[in-house]
Amino acid sequence: MGKSDVGLKNYLEAIHSQYARGDSREESYYPNLKNLIDAIAVKLGKKNIHVTTLPKQTEAGNPDFKIWDGKQHHVGYIEAKKPETHNLNDVEESEQLGRYRYTFPNMILTNFFEFRLYRNGEIIKTVSIGRSFVSTKLKTAPPPENENLFLELMEIFLGFSTPKAYNAEQLAVELKKYQEPFAKISC
């Protein structure tokens, strides 16, 4: 199995097959994406990655996936839209995604074909792994594209972990570590 061989062909065929049935809701595609994320996590040596589909509500709303590292540290969230959502620009500007981008320091927006990675509200990487219109308009599974770029995006996403939560005493100790080098500088 090469570096880029993470099962994109099978994933895209499964997405297309689900779409072709004509009776699928957005949630119908979730198992396919979860399986892909699980396979990528193993491929990247991140065996403790856990994917929760439709997690409990957060302070910002209900993102579709929560990814965590098995140690109670959140890795990030994923918000998915239907495969026939060909243009994610409108979604990106929506009130819902604005809340998510403001609240979650590491998140992905996807239509199951295009993946946009946001870090602290700003888009840092976009990768299309197949053309949604090939599935939705041409009625066939699209060929995989940009497998290595997609793997890089997922490596960045899965490599993130929210900072440890500190109580007041622990936070004071941590902040002091950053102040000490500046204490030696005279004005």
C-alpha cells in the first residue's frame, strides 16, 4: 500500500452508490466518511483517534462529527453537507459555519468530495478528492484526485489537539514560564 493509498476509490464509489439510490439524506453518507477517517488515522499511525458521529450539542451547535484522541482531548470537528452541495462558498459564509469557525480551533467543512480545513477560523487548506458533479450530474463514481494532498490535509487535522485545561494555579505556573525570558530584558 503506497503512501496515498487510503481507500479513496472505494470511498468515492460508496458515496456515489449511496447517492444513486435517490433516497439518501445527508446523514446516510456519514458511515462512509467515518470509515475513511478511521482508515486514514491508522495509515498515519494515529490509532487512538476516535470519531463520534452526531455528537452531543456543543456551545456553538451540532457539528456532524467530533474527532478526539482517546485521552479526552478534542482534535476537531467536521461539518458535512450533502454531496449535491457543489459550492461550499455559500456554506462557508453561513451563520452556522461562522459560529463553528469562531468556536472550534480545528475544523473541516466538506460535501464528501471537497474538504476545507480551518484553523482558528481561517481556511488553511482545501483539497478536492473527486468531482461532485461527476457523481450527481454524470451519474458515475468520480475517479480519485489529489490523494497525497488529502492525506496531508488529514495529517494536519488529526495532528491537532486542544490545549490542556488548566486550573488557576497550573495556569499561573505555565504563564510564568513564558514571562521569565522577558524579565531579563531591561527597557
